[in-house]
Amino acid sequence: MDRVINPAEPFVVPGDLSYFSYLALLAFCFYVIYRMRFRISGKTYKVLFVFLIISIFQRVLINTWYLINDDYSLAYSLPFQICRVVIWLIIIQYFVRKDFLNQAIFYIGLFAYAAFLYPIGIHPVWHMAGWAFFILHASNVLFPFAMYYAAGFVPSLKGVFQAYLIFAVYFFFVYFLNPVVGGNYFFINNRPFFHEMSEAMYVTVNLAGTLIGFLTVYYIIRLLTKFRKDITVKTGDL
């Protein structure tokens, strides 16, 4: 039992068993939603409710782990890492049901993909905090996928700027919060990359890079959608 809750357990290393287990679990969840696409079509309320329960459970799970280990700290336990913000947007979306929140969840949730590809400070798949990690980040990326089948959600260009505005507000909030609580929200202080870069340049790269990333994903989706339509038309002509 101690191995399941012990915060001293070694973190996941890219390429180890837990790393590939998380990726396999994520792929399986995508597959399950895809297989259920006809069953969830038009059932927006039910999909929102399922993700509401999952999101609340995730917040209870990780905070329980902090409390069990007497490890709750303003420096890293607050819901201000970027993917924790997205999980709160998912919770809020159940009650408000606004398209701009779907857009924000999709675009800002792209950071969760990076967490799966390059996990930082993540516990193994059999660890309590590891379960919380997976549920958090999987919810970030699976919610828009499920909403596509349930409600016809499609990322938009307007959504890019709506999501970016929310991100920019968030970024400057944690930028000024970190010195107050001694935190590292959004990895602004203890950086995973660009260690030698000046603070001003690092802030600029984060803000500019995020906007470029959102726009790039939008145009990739647009190209793929156009390609799919062209293929469908050509197949229909045959």
C-alpha cells in the first residue's frame, strides 16, 4: 500500500513501462469513444455529466493524496497548472454550455498531449498520483473528442483567439502568483527547457509559441477536413 501513496516513488521516465502504459491507456480511451460514437450522438447532456463526474473525482483523488501525505502546499497543490485549469473549465461547462468553453478546452487542452509525450514529475501507472495524472490529462484531450460526436463540436479560428485570450490571462496570473506562493505553475520558474534563456525572452516564447501552436493545429485540422471531404466526393463520383 505504501508504494501506492508514497510521494518518494520514482517518477516516470520516457520509454519505461509506465510511459507506454499511459499512452496505451489513452489510445484505448480514444478507441472506446470512437466505438460509442453513434450511441453518444446527440446526447450532449449525458457526455457533459460523465465528464463532470470524472473531473470532480480527479480533483478529489489528487487532493486526497496530498492530504494523506500531509503534502498539500500552495506552491504546487493549487489548481493552477494549465491542465488543472482545463479540468475546471470542463466542470464549469456542464453548467454554462458555451461554445467558447469547448474551444478553450480543446486548444488549451493541447498542453495535455505534451504531458503524455514528455511527462515531468509524474508517478508510475500503479501510483495514486499516477491515476490522478492520467484522469486529468486524458479528460483534457478526450472531452473535445467526445463532444465532436455528441454535439458536433469543431475547433474554429474564432476559438483560437478565444482560447488564447483565456490562456494569456492565465499565464500572467500565474506569472505574478508564483513569487507569492513560491510555486512553479506553468513551469515558469523551474523550466523543462530553455534554461539559459532570459526571463523576458522565455515569456515571449511562451506567449508567441502558444498562439502559433493553436493556429497551426487549427489549420492542420482544416486541411485534414478538406482532404476528407475531397476523398468523400471522389469516392461518391465513382
